[in-house]
Amino acid sequence: MVHTVAPNCHLIPRSRFARGLYHDAGTKQSTGGDDLVYRVVRCGGFRERERWRHRERGGVPALRCAFSSSEEAESGGITGLRTERRGDGGGRFEYLAKAHGWGVRRLIEDEVEMRAVARIQAEAFHEPAALFNNLFFQFFQAEVLAGLIYKLRNSPSDRYACLVAEPAPSVPSIEDGVVGVVDVTVLREKAVLRDLPGAEEYLYVSGIAVSESFRRRKVATALLKACDELCIGWGYRYLVLRAHEDDSGARTLYANAGYRVVTGDPVWVSWIGKRRRVLMIKKIG
């Protein structure tokens, strides 16, 4: 199944968030070239369709982010990824994890869902302004959306995933749709690898956000569980994330999910008015 993308995919992100706020500035990834296109689509029945889309998009890889069956998932370049089919009879999506009444799957590249993700992340990370706050929020949300589109269009599907949480079909809910989101990216920053014995790359967890009306209802816990499943399916041993040192709630959430602090920003970071962050890692297996 190949999904179309929103019509404004030509947007190029300019802000730090839109380029990937939670990716280290010194880290660069190779996201172009035919070799990566065919890493994404090394399954027989889909190769010709995605070659055609590759030409149509002027050299940008076509990404596949949802599967209609477990067999399709097996042949779509993520062999070994453990998933669970939706229980509503539709069989449209594969859940990476189901926990606490939430199902977590990969983002569907349609305009409505991408805008929902951008809204949730913008609400979580926007810093209110004294004047014209609503206007600045709209700009920020647009840049978050542009950043999401940019990453989806330029990242191989086995090196970047946007995961979304929604009410599981078996659980009655007052709202249907995306209620939480997290980004997962394969990185290889040398400073981080020093704390990961034997690893050449790792999965970086970032941008985790939950819709305000659904916070404190274990949505983030379900998202983190799905990150574990993705790490296993992609064959990596470590998950890495960063949290603000003074954010006890987030640090407790990550600690309960199995992450531990290994290092932190230098003290001088606080001298220039920035919040210090800690690096937390989780070893799978």
C-alpha cells in the first residue's frame, strides 16, 4: 500500500524544530540516492509502483508507512517486525503495540493525520509569547508540519518512523483519532556511541507528545512500548533519548520504561540561560 502525501510537500523547513529539533545539530544522514530508494522497496510486487513514484517525485524516495496485512509487512522491508492487526474487522493498519487501551502504529501519510500530528506536537512544544501568541502558534504549527513532511519524504522507511497512538478498537472511546505521537530515527552520533558498547547505530526517540485532554492516561507509555518493538524489528540494540534535567515527570516516565541516565549537558549550559538535558539509554534484549 503506497499512500499519497499532502499537497504542500514542497515546503522546506526553516526553523530548528522543522529541521528536526530533537536531532543533534552535528548529525547528518544520507537520505537520497537510488540505493536508498530500493532499500525501502525491496519487495517484488511493489517495486515497479514505487519506481514510478520515484520518477514522478523528481528523485525523492516514495515511503511506505502502513501495511494491509502481516504478509505485506514481511515483504515490505521490515521482516521480523512484530505487529498486531486492528480488531475492528477492517484490517487496514498493523499495530506495533497495544497497551492500556491504546494502539500504536506508523503514521498514515494523508493530510488530515499529518496535520493532527503537527497540532499535537506544536501544542506540546510551543513556548507562549506575551504578544500575538495565537499568531506565533500558527506559524510554529505550520513549521512543525513542514518538518514532518520533509522527514517523511527524505528518510528511508527503515531509518525514520513517526508513530501515532489512537484508541484501540476494542475500547470504547469518546474520540477516535490520533492522541499521541513520537518520532524514531536511526542515528550514529559518536558522542552517544561511546556509551553504547558494540553499537554502530541506535534508535533516537524524540518529539514524544500527547494531546492535552489525553495526558496521564498511559498514552506515552504505549508509545514507548511501540518504540521497543520497532527497535527489535529493525534489529538494533539501543534506544536513546534526551530529557530536561529538571523535568521529573518525563524522567520518571522514561525510567519506568527502562531508560537510565548515562550523561548530561555540561554545567555551563545553564549559565547561558538554557535548560540542561540528560542522555538516557535503554538496551533491548
